[in-house]
Amino acid sequence: MLGREAHFIRETDPPLPNTRDNQSHQNLGSKMVGTLKKPTNGEDLPLNWFTLKAMMRATSNFALKNCVGQGQNGIVYHGRLPDGTSIAIKKFKPNSADPEKSVLTELKVQQAISQLSHPDVRLLLGVSFDPKDPFIVYEYLPRGSLRQHLQGKKGDHLLNDAYARLNVAIDVANALCQLHYNSRFPIYHRDVKSSNVLVDADHRAKLADMGIAVVVKSDADLNVDVPLGAFGYKCPVYEESGRLDDKSDVYSFGVVLMELATCLTAWDPKRPVTLLANVVMDRLQRGVAGNLIKPGKVAGGGLLMKAVLLLAARCCSLELPSRPRMDEVANGLMAMLDTDFEKMEEECFSQRR
């Protein structure tokens, strides 16, 4: 197990250097059709205008073979630029509600975090405001989503290695800490879920899809007309009150931690109790959560995932004051890297003999 440094920092700390960014995306200027401007001060954003024609060419006319995923509002395609650079293109579905608003939201978030180049947040490379087909262009991550990995659709590395799952959790926690504490204004993601956690070639994770994120410039930004979010991940307090909080993301992340610990889905209509959060909380209260844990094949994995599950339960408390802040969650995960779960597991077995 390799040690690592935390990426999360407070507003008063200097930005950390980008250690995992794909340098090929530094050279997209030659493909730039236009430069996006910040509405506040007129500085250039490192984003590109892409034409619909160029994206059709990159995806072989949005061929089905290039479809790599889809969500409620859009379909994501793998594309390739003339120089060979791989990109991911989110093309909105015809029935999508206000796709231009989603594009603008992504840009708003990009403006708020433009001083950061954080390795755990997926890069937004460019956009198109084509009247018929607005779309967003991202960096391409070749190994799909965390959800696909936990379902065994992208190999079994994460299923077998509990410590690799812990690293994924730390990556996502770091990304959320950057959004909450180290952007120009606090940013609340609102759509933290395993399908929005993308995995790179080294099985490290990046947080994606800022389409419904909220940049909090004033208290008024915390009151939402419609509490958007994914079923099974959405904070019940936020859903009932319509009042956003930094701990709304903590709840959603807690569900992702439950998925990582159990390799079960956040919602399954075939289960007697459909929501994973309810399943875990019930089992923990009855003291029978152990059989939910997916330990993997690495020594100490069972105790490690039990620790992750207990932290997840704190994140999913229905009482906001009882939930940890996102930086506290990240610190808790980092502490697990320094814990010798293999030795603890051996001691447990020896005591049973």
C-alpha cells in the first residue's frame, strides 16, 4: 500500500500543483475556434469553441459504437481529434430540459475554479452553443465510471483490491474539498454518484459532471426551487427543505462510500429495501452489517471496508450537525492509509483460535 499526500486545502492555503493532469490537453489551442471570456473581468478561459461539424467528424457522426455512457439528459461519446487526442462529448438528448442552461452552469463552475488545475476534477475542454445541438467536451477517461467497475463491467481490479477502492474514495473526497473550500466561491456539486466518478488508466478517480452544481456567492444561492439530484444519493434534508448545504454533498458522498464498501448499487428495485443507505443503516443498527462488506482479495481489506462503511454511515446521518464536513471525511479516509488493517485482521483471527 502506497502512502500519499492529501490534496484538500482551505481557502487560506496556496493552490496545490497538478500532479496527475494529462499534459496532452495543454495543447488544444491549435484547435481553438474561439475563446470564452469571463463575464466578470474579461480574462480568457482556457476553453475551446467546438463546431458541430468537427464533433460529428470526431465521433463518426455520433456512431453508436462510440457511445460510452448516458444519463438522464445526455449521451456521452468518445471522439478523436485530428491529432489523435481522445475527448468525451456530452450530447444532450432532444427532450433534455434547457441544455443551454447545463452548458452555462458548467462554464460558471469552470470560471469559479479556473485558478485551480486539480487532478481529481475532470477537465472541461470546450463547448458548443449550436442552436440545435449544444454540447460539452471533456477530457476522456478510458476506464469508464466507478459504477461500471463495481458492477464488474470494467474488470475486477477494484472489486479485488479494497485499497484501490480507498484511493478512489480519497480522490473524490479531495475533489469535493477543492470545490467546497478552495474555489473563488463555494461550489456544491449536487450530483455526486458513482456514475459521475470516472476512472483513469491507473485506476485513480476524477469527479465529473458539474451540470447542476451551484456556485454559492450569497445566501440566496442556497435556496433552490427544485432540489435536483440523483435518486438514492440525494440528501433527504435538502430534498424536503429545498435548502442546500455543504453537507448535502457529504450525504451523497456517503452513499458512494457505501457502494465502495459493499459493491452494491445505491438503488435496486429488486431488493426488499431498495435504497442502499437504508439497507446499511438498518444492518448497522442491528449489528449485522458485516455480511454486506466486499473485502476483496487483499489482506486487511475486510476491516478497511468496515471502517469505510462506518464513516459512510456518519456521512448519511439524517441530522445535519451529526454529519462530518467534507474535509473531516477526507481526513478520516487519509487516516485509513496509515492504519495497519492487515495486522489488525491477523490479531482478530489469532484471538478466535
